[in-house]
Amino acid sequence: MSTTTWHPTLYTQVDGFTIRGERISLYTALSAIRKARKSLRTVDTVNVYTCTGRDGTALHIAYIHYAPGQWTDIDDVIDVIEIPTAALTDL
């Protein structure tokens, strides 16, 4: 019997420039989403979508858009977290 380890991936976009995806732990991904939902002054939008990836993998996509004015000389910051559904349901 083989097991597959599923890892969430964080993509950050700063003023239209996308930073390479970074593997993060499931705990880090869920903590980031919870924290963003509580940060009403610093976060503009938090949405979570359920979809299927290009390879047929079930995914949850978290979209976090930060409010303008949080950083100097940066107008637009977005975090996108791809979480394989199997990571959420694997026990």
C-alpha cells in the first residue's frame, strides 16, 4: 500500500508580479485563511472555491486580497492558496 502526501501551495501576487509557488503545510494554509477572515482592516476579500485542477485533482482555492495601504510603494497584494481536497480529508 502506498500513500501520497498532499501539500498546499501558496502563490503571492504583488502589483501584478506573481511570486513562484511555495509549498506550505496544511496547518499554515488553514491558519492563514482563518487569520485573513478575522483581519477586517487589513484584508479586503477572502473567498474559498471548490474546483477541479487541470489534472483532475479536487482542489479548494483560497483567494485573499489585502486592502490597499498596508505596505509602502505597493498597491495590490493577493495570496492564492491551492489546497488539494485529499489533504483536508486524508486521515
